[in-house]
Amino acid sequence: MSERTSHKISTFRKGVHPDEFKNLTCRIPSMDMPLPAEVFIPLQQHIGAPCEALVAKGDMVKTGQKIGDSSAFVTSPIHATITGKVMGVASYPHPLGAKVPMIHIKREGDEDEWELLTVPENWESASRETLQTVVREAGIVGLGGAAFPTHVKMAPPPDKPIDHFILNGCECEPFLTCDHRSMLEETDRILKGMAIMMKMLDIKDGIVGIESNKGDAIAIMKSRIEALNLNFKVQSLKVKYPQGAEKMLIDAALGRKVPAGGLPMDVGVVVNNIATALAVYEAVVDGKPLIQRMLTVTGDAINKPGNLIARIGTPFQACVDACGGLSDETSQVFMGGPMMGLVQYDLQVPTLKATSGIVCMQTSQLKNMRHYPCIQCGTCVSVCPMDLVPTRISRLAETGKYDECKEWGVFNCIECGSCAFVCPSGIPLVQWIRVGKVKTTEKQQKLKAQA
């Protein structure tokens, strides 16, 4: 396999170039948000088995206290993000649009009452197993959006040897700048978090992938890598969407193709996000579980866009208020960016571990929502980074032909939204592909149960 050199700007085939809108917040330093009066912490904020509540209504909890866990391997515990009283363990509105089980905590008492993790005196001499245990107990998941439990990713099976680690600093989604700001503000801690994860994997070769529009981040990362005497390379990447998707990033940085239906570990690579590396450092060195994260609150409908460090479980409304509130012309609010984000209908929903941003937009910035019949132009095919035929898969899902959906690669779609972005007919391609995935899975499970 060919390996890319670290000095040239690399990228992947296809993709799109949406307007960035990062200038709204990329130069604004992060701000610690005032502690919320209450938080709503979902029992499942990760891929894998949901947690069971370890507390009940009326219990007093401290910041950092573990309040939910599961005995499953693929899972991740949750922690109290404020000190206070448990008001209930019940179903509350979630950013996904449904009501899900959450732990509702109202702030009371001394916020200095933290419960910290037990950590090794020196992580460099600690065993890989010790580090994995700390990362697991800290409740760390992929903070780029996938929310895959980090301790699981750091323990690949023996038949999947890993030789490269890539730290994902692309942040290709329009509007979002929290990773960019983190790279500028927490450079050393991020790089040391990367070193901790590489020790857990027992590998030496590390790459920091950053899009070339973040020249200040590239410069400071290179400078601090040299000062800290780390064996990492900074790979400048072309500004293109979805450059931050794992498979695209691996292709751009190393020239390795993850097979259809495969995982990065199938080509000897592990990828983790900037914010995840910072969380790993804070857990292993400071003993802090994952109770907060930086997120970007932005858009032309926010009065004072910014980058907030907010406690997980904080209602969206509190984050919006901390940035001056919404303008009267607000039309749509997304969790995440406009390409892969989820439209919100209730600002009382809580921020999650994977909430990288809250984007609030006026009607003038939104794409025309009317759609028309497919004109067979093939534009969606020309931009799909997974080499799929989105219009065919979408039509098959719409007409209920789920067996054919699978044959045409519905499960290979990464739902980046590039196809819908360029579709001249405005067809909601990604939504139909998601329907195809759900219905195809349901059909497979039904057939398996009948066998």
C-alpha cells in the first residue's frame, strides 16, 4: 500500500465544497458556560448497550460521580455533571426526536465536591490494561459524533494489527469550530492524550490530520510536537467535505482504502477525534470523567456566536441563552452542522457527549425544501465519496424494495449528505437511505427470528 508523505496537501476522491461559515466563531476563544440549574443525562450516549441507573429519585450526587453503567463490553458509563439532587429517572425529550430514559439532576450544594477517578502516578509507566480501565471508567466515547466507546476502540482484536494512529482535526462540517479552538487552546494536552492512546495501542506512528484552512492550528501543532519531542507528523489536508469521515481521512492521509463494510482496523489504522484525545488526557492525568465538552453555538440566527465549554446534559436553551439568545427570524436549529446534523423541535433537549455544535439558521440560509422528480443527471453519483448510486438506493427505499437496497450498498452509506447537497431536484436522499437501512435491518431480523 502506498503511504502519503506528510508535506503535501492530500485528499480523497469526490466530495463537495459547501460554504464554511467558520469565520463566525473560529477566532473566538472558548468560554466556560455558567453551571446550569439542571441537567438531563441520557442513559445511552454511545454505540452499544445502554446503561442502567445507579441512582434513584431523591439521591444526592456529586460532580463526577458514576450514575449509570452496564456490564456489557461495548458500552460506556455516565456521570453526574453537576452536584445536586436526582429529581427523577424517567423519559424526557432527546435530540433524536423521541423521549428516552434520562437522569434529571437539579443543582444543589458545593460544586467543589468532585468525585475523581483513580489514576496511575505516571501514565508513561502504566500498563495498557490500566490505561484502558481508566478510559472506560471515565465514560469516554468518540466525540466527533459517532460516540463509539473509546476503550473498545483501544483494544482491537489480535487478528487486526494496528500500525498507525490518526488524530482527526479536520472538522469539515460547516459552521463548527470547537475542534479548531481546542487545537489552539489545549495543544499540549491534546497531543499528550494522543500519546496515551498510542501507548494503549502499542504503536509508534501517529498522524495529526488537519484541513489546510486551519493554518494556525497546523503551525502550533507542528511547533509543539517538536518541542515535546513526539514522533508525530502533521498532515495538511484539502478543504473538502466529508474530509473528516474516517474512511476518507485514512485514504487522504495514508492512501489506504477501507473495504466496503469494513472498519479502519481492517487496514491497520485507528482514528480518534481531537476532543476525544483531550478527554483521555483529562481522565488519565487529572482523574476527570467525561462530564463536559466544547461545542460551537453559531449561525446567523444566534446573537453572539461562540464556543462554549458546557456540562453534558445542559438544555440547548441554556446554551443558546449564554450566546445572547436567538433572533426573531430563526427558522431552524440543528444539533451538529447542517450537513449531518439533526433538526431540533424543542430547545429543552440536552447536550450529549457527541454534541459538537448547535447551529441556528434563518430562512435565508436554508436550502429550498421543495423537491421534484429525479432528472437522472447523476450529480449525486459524481460526489458520493463511497462510490454509491444514491438516487437508486433512495428510490428503492421509497418503493419498499429493501432486498435490492442491500444489494446496492445501502449499509455502505456514511450519511454525509453530499448527495442531497448537490441534488438539483432537492430530493431528501439521505432521509430515504436512512429509511432503507432501518427497514432492511428490520426485515433481516424478522427473517432470522423465523429461521
